[in-house]
Amino acid sequence: MIVSHALLQILDFKAGKNYLSDVELDLGSSTTIEYILKILNTCLNSTLKKKGTFNQEGEVKDLFIKYKDNKISFLELANKITEDLNLFYQRITDCPSFDLIFGDFSLDSVKYFGFVLIENKETLTHKIETVDGKTSNIVVKNLYTLPTSGISINNFALINLDTLDLYCSEKKRQVDGNNIYILQEYLKANFSMSESSQYKIIKNITTKISEENGVNPTIAMSKVKTFLMDNPVIENMKPEDISSKVFDTHPEAKASFDAKMHANGIVNNINLERGFVLKKADVQKIKTDTEIEISIPIEYVSNKDYVEFIDEDDGTTSIRIKNINKIINK
């Protein structure tokens, strides 16, 4: 990733005052560039981001077209978005304060413009005081710190300047008693479902349909994961593609799965990146009502030579793990 421009603005809604910079961040500073790279990479790799497109007409879309055509500068675009977001976020009930980071960057020859809203969180720090010639070290609250390790970013927008495709993540905010997506409203764009949301729906429906039709949910979910792993490209996949593999011997379960997926807005629009699938589907994790947790490589879950699920006469389930040559304590 190559970052060409970056800017930090402070929207302090708690104090009712904003601190706006007239100067871009110094990308020659190792501290600055490392932090900006971490923020932007976190956004790009987020499984919470939703892909979207601008509506046909819109002021914000026109701004990005002008920027793409070099008719306005980075600072002009960033300052305009700052002004707009300030007005939009003022409407939020008990609006938190934000650090607003802008970036112009490229990755694999694709140019992006992005902005990230980092909500200020209360932290603790130390303070050194001298009273009557005596030094006193005390603990005080600090609201104005940027997150570093374990950065959690869930409020951002990235714009592909070549295609004008959008990638956005945000949580709903309360405005006049209604919960709305502020960035979606501001950008005037339509978004698809995030990878995390798609996968959660697939998992929940698979589990529910399995339990209703006497199918082992663990085995069913392992079939889902195996099917996803076996497809290197998952674009515009249909629920029927999954159900035909998972519930091939249970036609009623297959029909119910497809119907519930459609009811949740998934018809022919399952889109999962390979990296996401590899992260989610390589292991099947099981937790019992007795708090026992087991992680099984997905290729072994349905292989009775290694793992067997046994339905006991008393209604309980036993799990038998076979062909173990060595046990390692961790």
C-alpha cells in the first residue's frame, strides 16, 4: 500500500468544538505512516465492510468524480466531507466525539480515497503533580487518545476512485428516535450485505433447519464449510448451491433452508472472499452444555475413522475421537 495524502480532523461533539487542521499529516514521520497504514489496512481487511454503489445522482458522488479528475485537491475534498459529517453527526442523540482520519492511497494499482471515524473512548493515564514541594503520581481519565494495539475500526468508507465502488462499515445511530445508518444516508448509496452478516445467516439457518429435521447440526455445518472451502471463487452464489450439498438426502430440510435464506434477503448474492472463507471454515468448533470445547479440522468432522457422533438411548450425544497416536497438553 502506498499512501499519498493523509489528514486528521477532530470533531469534539462533547465539548461543542471542532479542531480542524489546515495541514496534511507528515507521512515522512515513521510513527504517522505506520499508524495510517495500520488504520487503512484494518479497513480494507474488515469482514464487516459492505460493498455499495452510489445512486445515479448525488453531490457526494460528484465530489469524488471531481477529485478523480483533479478538479479539487485532497484538502478541499477532505474539508468538505468534514463539514458535511459535522452537520450529519450533530443530529445524533448523545453524539460521541470522533477523530476523523482521511487517506488517499493505492493498492495493486487501484486508487482509493477513504475516511475513518474513530470514536473517542475514555482511557486512564498517569499525571505527575507537585504540591508543596512534594511529587504526587496520580491516575486520571483521558478521553483524547488514538487507539493503537488491537485497533477495532467499524465506522469508515473507502471509495475506489477507478470504479467509484464503495466499501463501508458503520453501526446504526439514533436520530430523532430512529436508528439509521448515517454514512449510508450521507453518501446516498446502496450497499450489499457484509461477509460477516452473510456467513452468520448461513450458519444460523443451517443450525436451525438441522435441529428441526433431525440432522446433526455439527455435521451439517461441516458440510457447509467444506463446500465453501472447495469453491475458490464465491460470487453471486445461490442458497440452493449450498442446500443441495448439505441437505441432499433431506428434501424438506433443503426446501426450508432455501426459503429462509430468501426471506433473509439472500437469493443469488452470496459473495465471500477466499481469505474470509479460509479463516472461518478451516476448523469446526464445538461447545457442549457441560462447557467442554473441541476444535476439529474440517476434513475430519464427517470422517467416522476419526470423529464419530453417537446418539445415545437416553437422548444425549457422545463424541468419539479415534485413531489418536499422541496427545499433547496445551
